[in-house]
Amino acid sequence: MNTLYGMKTERSRVRELLQRSPVMSSGEITAEGIDTKTLTRMVRGGEIRRTARGLYTLADYTPGTYHSLIEAGKLVDHGIVCLLSALSFHEIGTQNPSEVWLAIPRRARMPRVHEYPIQIVRFSGDAYTDGIEQQDIDGVDVAVYSIPKTVADCFKYRNKIGLDVAIEALKDVIQRKRTSIDDLIHFAEVCRVREIMRPYMESMV
């Protein structure tokens, strides 16, 4: 009787957790005192779904447009949505990447995520820590670089994503007044690309 009661309590707690945060990792759930066997039984019973390795949602959860950013952020410790994925999230330019681009600290261990399309880029110092925003995506907080930081990042990593992408992003945010010139200059300095960005900015302002 006590075992059944305890199982029922754990199942209800899992549902409550996933109602508050619709995508959770097994580590986040077990940290609340839930046995992994409960998750297995709930998946088999159709109460919850396993959407990726170690990630769970309620069975009736409908993924939104940026669901992939949620999952990637859960799978990669200290990962920040950056570059092409940040451009897409902020609706800058025409990028629609098939992979989720994440920044991790330069000395962090490379994550092993084989079943999910993730592109990892190493950032260091202020270029990693500055300009991070916590964005609410479908009720889940996801770390994404801000608009001016993302534009500066595109110039810093122009050899990886293409200079044309960086110029398109800069032109878009200036023409649509998505950020201030001062913020663009600040993050250009953080990313050490001020002299590279300067002639393009001068031609657009």
C-alpha cells in the first residue's frame, strides 16, 4: 500500500514539475527526489514523452517554433544560444540553421551529444559572459545572446559563418533600429572586432 501510494505521489510530482517547466532533463527531475524508474514507467504508460536522450515532456506537450533551443540548452551545460541560432531567434536577417549553435566556455569539456544537431563554438572571457539574456521560450528560461552581442559575434566568427551573414545582420539591426549604435560599439570592443565593424557601420549610419 505504501509503495503504491509513494509511486502515485512521485507520478503526480513529475506531472506538476513538467507543468511548471514543460521540458526537463532527467537530472533536474531526479534532483527533486524522483526515482528514474518512475520516469520509465510513465513513458511506457504514455503519461510523459522522452523527446531526446534524458529529456522529458508531458504527453500532450506541443513543441513551439524554438523548441530545439530549449532541448539543446538542456543537453549542453553552460551552453548559450549564439550566432546563426541567435540571429534566427531574434528574427535578424534570413538565417534558418538546421543545427542549434551554442557557445561554451573555452576550457569546458566538449559535450557528447550525438543524437541532436548541435554546433559548438568556444567563447572565452567577456566574449562568453557578456550580453547573455534569459529568454522565456514556451515557459522555459533559455540563455541567448542579445542582439548587439550576436551581431558582434558574427563578425568575430565571420570565417566560420561568412562575412556576408555578419554584414546582413548589421544592416538589418541598424535599418530596423533593433539596437543602439552605442551597444553595437560596446560589444564590438568586447569581441575585439571594432576596427573590422567600423567601416561597415559608418557606411550604414
